[in-house]
Amino acid sequence: MSEYSSDPGAGVFSLSQIRHLMRVEFGRAQRYGYPLSCLVIGIDRLEALRDLYGYDFRESVLAAVIELLQEETRTCDYLGRLMDDRLMAILPHTTAEGAQAGARRILAAARKLAFTPQGANLRVTLSIGLSHYVDDNTLFFDSLVEAAEGALGEAQKSGGDRFVHRVPGPREARSTR
């Protein structure tokens, strides 16, 4: 499967591939007038978990989260790995409300993941930054990605285990658990 990255979880696009797909989907959304949503997902405290339990544990958590995302997204959605072990999901034909419902599903599913490193019973949580395109509210795909990344940062600063929705432009972000 040469079109996919070699990261944990088959079917996950690399950084350059997912950014290219975002650019293509954004162009289509502009041209044909359909909604497009972007999720940037981070695993809360992943580096601290690596420090406590090791690199292999970090990779197993990342692989489990990728599998969860593949189960919770549609086959027409795109999933890619960004830098710093963040993930991006591109959701074509998805309104802000649909993306928010998806984010809630992902958060609920993540809360059910259980790991037992070194005999400890451990749960992980996620933070999600969400942005969307509809009705020309955004001129460039980079603005959509930046809004989702900014929303992710806000979700993490608020303690994680939540999503924050940010509309590209001057509007304020909203946080939801």
C-alpha cells in the first residue's frame, strides 16, 4: 500500500498527503458549494505516557486511537498523521453540526479505550479542534487548518477530553465536552 504512510494504522495518510487532500477537498467545496469540516486530534498527555511507560506503549496507544478514528469516521473521510503525533480528519460534505456530533462520538469511544501498561489500568482521552467551511467563510484551506489547530490547543489548555469548535475568521471558539 504505497499510497499510505508507514505509520501505525494502515490507511493513514502522511503529513504531505493529508495536506494535499485538504487542499483538493477545499477547492471542491468552494467550487461546488458543499460544506467541509476539519478535525485535528491530539492524545492528551501522550508524551508523559511515553516517559512513564516507554516508546512501545506510546505507539500502541497511537495505533489504538487511529483504529478508533477509522471506525468512527466514514469511508469517504480522510485520516492523516500530522507532526507531534496529532491526527487530522477531513470530512467532506459535513456541516459544523455533523462534525460536532462526530467529535462527541469520537470522545465517547476514546473514553472506553483501556490499556494495562506494567499492570496499571489506564485510560486515555483526546482533545479535538474542529473547524468548517461553508458559504465562503474561508478563502484559503490553510485558514481552516489553522483554526482547527488553534481550537485543539484551546481544548488541551482547558484540560483535554473535549472538543473546541472554531470558525475561521473573527468569531470566537466554543468548547464542549
